[in-house]
Amino acid sequence: MAENAEGQEKTEDPSEKRLREAREKGDIARSRELTTFLMVISAALFLYFFGPSMMAAFEEVMIAGLSLDRDHVFDLTKTLDLLIAMAVASIWLIVPFLILMAAVAIIGSSLLGGFNFSTKAMAPKFEKLNPLAGLKRMVSMQALMELLKALAKFSLVLLVAVVFIYLVFGELISLGMESEKQALAHSAKIIIEAFIVVSLALIVVAIVDVPFQIYQHQNKLKMTKQEVKEEYKQQEGNPEVKARIRRIQMEMSQKRMMQKVPQADVVITNPTHFAVALSYKPTEMSAPIVLAMGADFQALQMRTLANEHDIAIIEAPALARALYYNAEVDRPIPDGLFRAVAAVLAYVFSLRDGREASFDPNTLFIPPDLKQEEPVN
């Protein structure tokens, strides 16, 4: 099990933040064996299909370069021009091959961890000059794996090469009985075929190396439980601090809410469990607005403030519960409770104007979907 510098076991999978930071540093899963296999097999296939035409083109360049006339022999300038022309023609012949190798190298290295360019990875790392750190890397699990891969590649390539030579041994012997040009062409064919067969053998090494590199990269980035906690605190904030902030915000919200109670037209109560303060200005509002609401101690505070400011307190248990559970502060009351609230406000406004009025909370209509059961003490 991997451990950090403090000896704690790294048992947790790396977080997205950890993976992102590693990617920014250029630390991503890479398989050199996969890239090597793709480059070698691409080169082999390119030479197999286009090698004969390339050799024929090179032959023409050589023939043209060696077909000197008298002017080239006695004129150094013309000789240099001929050599430059031969060099340019030769370069143009190998440009497709170089482009293919560059493209395969880029694509092959991006297959496992994706394309990633990091300037941090290019920066010099002076800690690598530390001989102790270098010795530690030499005896690490990664170094052992690299040694085993090198031995496996050597053994595999040697085995495949021996088997191939055994299979084409008759052709190799017969080369001495062929004409010079035919023998050269036949030899080139055998060499390219050997190149392809040996290249295909490397796929076995790549198949083993790819999952190992993924596992090793994930294992290297694993985190301890403490590191996960610290990262969570950095991203989300300390839970204790966040809880305190929420508590302060709630207290401030409640304080602001209580300051609005004196502006209410009526406070509807449970009578002891809940209290809801409503305001309604017919010329300014399309529906009554909830100014404040609270339960238990807050409900007591609201009733106390209502008494201090001569605000009507109406006991309507079913309506108070429906408002408390379905309404929102600073928002209009739910449409389904408008009829019941209108009856309460009509009664309150009648008393305020000195008119006689009667009110029975049991007759208030509360829609079934808004009703709430009486809380149990």
C-alpha cells in the first residue's frame, strides 16, 4: 500500500482537483511501449508498401548524380549545384516518411492520457540532481518494471527473430544463386518482412504495459484520508466555519424578519406553535404578503411584538399551519389560501373601523392539499 511522507496509507482515489493539478504539471499516464510499437509498425508498413518506389527514386537520383559530363568535372560551381540538387531530391523523398513518424509519435503518446502540453513539465527540476533521489529511483518498483520490460522485449524479439530466420532460411540460402539485382531486391523484401513480424511482436509488450501504466499513475496520485479532508476544506470551506456563517445568517434573517412584524396588519397564530404576520394594502398589493413567520419561541416573540404595537392577533390554527408550511417570507400567500386569509383580513379591518363583526376560525376553507396536521407536543 502506498504511503505519504508521514507514513499514512494512501487508500483514497485521486480527486478531480488532484488529477487536474497533475495534468497541469504534465503528470499523466503514458506508455512508451505503445508509442514505440505504433511507430515501429507504421515504419515497417510504410517501407513494405512504399519502400520499392522510394528505392527506385533514390536509384534515379544516384544515377543522375553519377552521370557527370565534362562541365561538371572542371566546374566546381556546377558540381556543387548537382550535389545540392541530389540532396534536396533525397530529402523530398523521405519527407513523407518523416511526417508519418511525427504524426504517429504525437498520436501514439496521446492515446493513453490524451494530448497535453505543460510548460511546468519542461521546467528544469534541480531535485533530480540529488544522487540519493537518483539512487532511490534506480531501486524503485518502476525501475524494476522497466528492467523486466526490457528483458521481456529482448527475449520476445530474439525469439521471434530466430523463428522467422528459421522459416526463411531456405530463401536466405538461395540468395547466392540469384542475380545481383534480384538478390538485392529479394533481400530487401525479407528484411522488411522481418521488420513487420518483429514489430507485431511488440504489441504483446504494449498490451501488458498500458494497464500497468494506468494503474501505476492512479496509484501514485492516491490520497490519504487526511489529504481528502484538507482538500475538501480548501474547496468547500471548513464545515465548522460554514455552520457558524449559516447560523449568523439565519440570526440576521430572523432579526430582519422580526423588525417587519410591527408593519403587519394581522398575526395569525396556532395559537402557541406557529405565528404568521401578514400585510395587505389593497391599493398597492394584488395579494397579502407574508412579512414574518416563526415557530415556538419565535412565534412567542411575534405575539409579544404584535401586542406591543397593537396588531390584531387571530387564532386560526388550521390557517396558521397551512401558511407556515406552504408560504414564503416576503412573498404573496398561496392562491389556495386567499379565501381564508380574505375572511381574516375582512374581520380585522372591520374591527379597526369600529364596525361589529363576527369570526369563526372553524369555518375557514383550507384546501386539502395545503392542510397540515396539528403538531404533537
